[in-house]
Amino acid sequence: MSQPQPDPGTRRTAWREGLDRLKASATTEPGRLRIIGAVLAALLVAFGAVTAWQVADRAAASDAVVDHSQPLSADAADIYRSLADADTAAAGGFLAGGQEPRAVRERYEKDIALASALLVKAAANTEGSHGAERQIALLNAQLPVYTGLVESARANNRQGLPLGGAYLRHAGDRMREDLLPAARALYEAETGRLGDDYDDAESWPWAALAAGVLALGALGWAQRRDYRRTNRVFNQGLLAATAACAVVLLWLVTGHALARAGLTTSYEHGAKSLRVLNEARIASLQARGDESLTLVARGAVLTPEGNDAYESSYRTGMGRLVGAGAKDTPASGAPAPDSLLGRASALADGDGGREPLVKAVEDVRQWQQRHREARAADDGGYYERALPKVIGEKDSTGESFDRVDRELGQALAHEQGEFRSAADDGRGALTGLAAGAAVLAVLGAAAAVLGIGRRLSEYR
Amino acid sequence: MSGRTGGRWAAVAAAVCAMAAALAVLPPSAPDAAGSRAGATAAASAARQSAVRAPATCTDPEASLRPSTADGPAVQRIKNRGRLIAGVDQNSYRWGYRDPATRELSGFDIDLVRAVAKAVLGDPDKVTFLAIPTNQRIPALEKGKVDIIARTMTINCDRIRQVAFSTAYFEAGQQVLAPKGSPVTAFDDSLKGKKVCTAKGSTGESELRSESHGATVLTVPNQLDCLVRLQLGRVDAVITDSALAAGQAAQDPSVRLVGKPFTTESYGVAMNLGDQDLVRRVNAVLEDYRRGGAESPWMVAYRKWLAADLKGITAPPEPKYKD
């Protein structure tokens, strides 16, 4: 077939010329076939490219969940916990006075060292997160102030001066009013980033799916057109292209669905449990600190209602941990469903997750019982009997608290493992998808061009 | 008909009798406790203004009952129990505090309580010490939780309507505590532009509210918290009563009491209004405590606990009696 010659007398632009040629070729069957072949190839390549790009994006987001934001969120939780733990250890050591056990002192020093080290690490990883940066700066500024106050408290206490107790209460106030809220805000910021990475990793790759459906539809239409014109049922090239396209689309849907399921599991059973367990651990640490400060302050600070401020704070903390019992009947048995341990128990799965929590609840109940005995002794004027019930080695509230802390630590380790394995499963589902999609799409495009080429050759 | 009416009247009378009996038998503690607590808070706020509007009938709240060693029901109650229950402070250095090293309570107030225990029970160690917060002093006496309160408690006209006081055992007054070399010299214009710390709800706070001398005021939960703020450089001076200020000065050699006390407050041992025999007994103990001039137990305790920081006291306050 001959091409119509452009009029040599008029000057035309190259674009105009190309458009005219396309128009002209569209009027002939081989020309139409060429256009169809080009469009099919372009659609398949575009599908492959969009799929590779979006899948790589999601894989990067799920990598960020596992390798970056979750560890940072866990580190922030550790900063939060080690600060609360330091405060509890400082109060406990203070109560023991000159006979401060070496283990308590070491625990305090380890907590402060860990918090400082993790703050440096967090500072190096907070690029662009303004909220986190501010909290880290505040924590870095306030931590030395706090440790200074604790040392003043210790020095005065060793001199036998009640001023030491006032310093310790002041240090405790700085911890509760400045440091812990900042550590909590940092934890929230890091956990918020984890949530963002989850959302990025779990969002459906709509552009890739749309491109796939479009490419598949175009292939179907081309084959139907072919069948109508030639009465031939199969064009092998187009068929191969369709198969490649369908495989990529199916792989994309199942791969992403599996990844999403894995990540959702890791969130539901890992990240969410970790959050509640961290809160529970902080609540138990603060209740323990309050318990010690009640004996240090000895009625020096009262609530507006005239009750001891630290004893009421202990009760509030215990209420958050296991739920407040009815007024005169001591709470016992299972924790309230909306309390931290109640929620953690509901989220825990498997014996590995549930067992430490069951034990923790039992030990909290024992702690509460021993606390009541210690308070009764102190309120009855028997400070010297109350003290060993709180800081003694055996049968003390301190012993119960240590067990609770250890069990919550075990539950946290278990949930961390659950999180990791579910997230790794999810991540694994996306392995090879980006590269596979690209290769298959290119092969499909080549097959489509070959299929159209076969038809074209019939016109020569 | 008349029989039935009579029966009805009898039933009504029986019901009235039963109710009266029930009222008489019911322990009055619950409503009383609630009432007295409300009364205590009202009294506490009234006490702060007592200097302004003392009732006409109360001119000499420090006057107490004459001493006697005769056993009445209250002394008998303590003897039967075998222990004296005393409400004390455990945070006031040199008055009533628990030494963190020995875990023993000690101080001027504690010595006084032991002297009462020795007189009544023959043994200074037969005491149960309860830590009673400031705002629980009157309720604890009214509820019978403690026999006596020896806790730097000021005698005033509002309180003598709720509790009975012994004769005054110490005279103190609001005073300024400042670092050595500070330009603050007294409760006067040297406070201008300075930051002053005082305990929330204390006499110091109400004095500063009526005349601040140009100072800004920081209030804290406990008077000892003021010394922490002073050491940290957050405030320039502390206002509290001289007795507690002496306890603060004893903990920090670089601060001192400056100027004269600008109020007068007498401390007394507080007891339940009904325990008149105990009041007389405690006054008898105080008579012995004051007797002996420079070697009296009072002067010995003063020298032991207070003389280093609260100088210039040569004798205990003179007792006053109203009967």
C-alpha cells in the first residue's frame, strides 16, 4: 500500500506531519495493527513499571516498620521505662538509707546509662521529626538536673537530714512533671511514625491494579477484534501476553494481600500488645515509686482532700494497672477488662504470651495484699515493722513488684518475637514481586508485539 | 372503737420509743466525723484570719486548766491500754523527725511526749507515735485516734473551741530565713523585688498576702521544700515560723534566721476537749519540765535541739491558768 504524499508546496511542522501520517495510517488495516501493537506494548510495560514501583515502595515501608520505626519505638519505650525505673530505684535506695543495697544502686546507674545511650541513638535517627527532636532536647537537658537532685537527696539523707527527703520528692516531681511526659511524647511520636509506615506498607497499590486491569482489557479487546476479522481463535503472541499480564496481576493481588495480612497480624498481636504492656510496666513502676515515697514523705504532702498524696497516687496507679476494687473489699482475682493488665491479657495470644500475664496478675494481687499490711503497720505507728514489708528481701511488696516487673518483661519479649515473625512473614510475601513483575511485563509486551507482527506479515 | 384507737396510739408510742432508742444506741461516730471534718476545714480557714477577728469572749487562749495528778477516765484509759498514743510530725528537724540512719524518732516534741509517757505509765518508751499530717490534727483528736498531739501546734481562739490545749510549752513567731550575706534582713522592704517561699496554707502565706513588701511569693506543699528551692537558687528567702526555720537552719549552715519574729505563736499539747483530767496531768508534767532553772528538762531539751539555731532563749514561757 502506498502512502499519500504530503503537498510539497506547503511547509509543515514535524509534529503536524507525524499526526497526518498517523491519521492516514489509521485508515488502513496494517496501520491500525501497528498502532494496536504499540499501545498494547506500552500498556504492558507501564503495568510492569507501576507494579515494580509501587511494590518496591511497600516493601520499603514494611522494611521501615521492621528495621527502623519499630526498633525506634521500642527504644523510646525503653527510655520511658528506664527513666521510670531509675526513679523507683532512687526512692527504694533512699528508704534503705545508709544500707542502700548495691543491687539497687547499680539498677539506678544502669537505668540512667541506658536512657542516655538510647537518647543519643534516638537523636541520630529523628531526621525531620520535629516533635521527637524537641522531646529529645528536653530529656537531654533535664536528665542531668534530675540526677543532680537525686545525689543531693542521697547526700543529705546520709547526713541524717530530713532535707534529703524533700530533695527526693523534688527529684520525683521533676521526673513526673518534666521527664516522663517528654519520654512519653517521644514514645508517642516514634509510635506514630511506626503507624505511618504501617499505613504506607498496607495501602493497596491501586495504580498498579488499574494498569493491570486496563492492560488485560486491552489484550482481550485486541484478541476479540482479531477473531472477528480472521475467524482465528488464537493468536499465540497475544495469548502469551495475556497470560503474563494475568500472572503479574494475580501475583500482585495475592502477594500484597499476604503481606498486608502479615503486617496486620504483627500490628494486632505485636505492636498493639507491646504498647499496652509498656504502659502496664510504667504504671507498675510508678506505683512502686509512690509506695516508697509514701514512707519517705510521711504525710508531708497531701492531696486537696487531705489524703496522703503518694498513697493516693499509688492507688490511682494500681487502678490503672488492674482496676480499682470496691471501696472496702480488697480487689482480687482477674483484672478489670478496661485496666492495662486486663487489656494486655485480652490481646495476648498463645501460652507464651498469656502465662506471664496470669502470673503477673497474681503477683500484683499479692503486692496489693502486702501493701495493705505495710500501710496498716505504718498507720498504726509501727514504721519499723512497715519498712521491711516494703523494702525487705523476703515477703515484701518489693519482692512482689520485682516479680511483676520480670513477668511483664517476659511478656514484652514474647510479643516482640511475635511481632517480628509476623512482620517477617508479611515482608517475605513481597519478595521478588517487583523484579518478577518487571520481567514478566516486558516479556508480555514482546509477546504482544510478536503476535501483532504475525498478523502484519500477512499483508506483505 | 376506743379499744382500737387506744391500740393505734400504743403502736405510735411504741414506734416513737423504738426510734428514740435506736437514735440513742446508734454510734454517733459517722455523722460526727463528717461534721467535725467540715468544721476542721472551716476552722482552718478561719484560723488564718483569727488575728483580725478574734471573738470578744476569747482574750487569752493560752490559759489552761490547773495541773493535777489525779487519775480521771482519760488517764485511766491510757493506763489500761498500757501505751500512750501520740500524734507527731516526722518531717520537722529538731522537733519531730525520723533519723534515716537510726530510724528513730527524735526532737523537742518527741522528748516532751516521752516525758508524758514516763509520768503516766512509768516508761518513756511506752508510746505509739502516729505521723499526723497538719490538717488531720484536730480530726485525729476528735475521733479518738490519738490521746495527745505534740506537733508544733499553735494555740489560738478558733482551735480552743475544738480541742483542749495544755499550757504553752514554746513561743515562736513567723520569721525570715535567708542565706548569710543576703540583702534580705527582716520581714520589711528589704524583701522588695525578691522571691520568697512559704508553705501552702501556712500563716506565712496569709501574712504575705496581707503585706508582701514587694516580694513575689512561691508556695510549696511543705515548709522544708522551701529550703530545697533556696539551695537551688529559685528563691531568695523563706518565711516560716521560727521553730521550723531553726530546723531548716540546722540543716544548712549557710542560711540563718534574720530579723525579729513578726508574729507571736505559742505551741501547746492538744487533747480532746473531754479529756480534762489528761489536760491537767500534762500540765503537771509541764510544771516539772520547766522546773529547775538552767538545768530544767525544758532547758536541757532546748540546748540539745534548738539553741544552736534559735539563740537567746533563757527560760520556758510562763504558764497561764484560767481556773
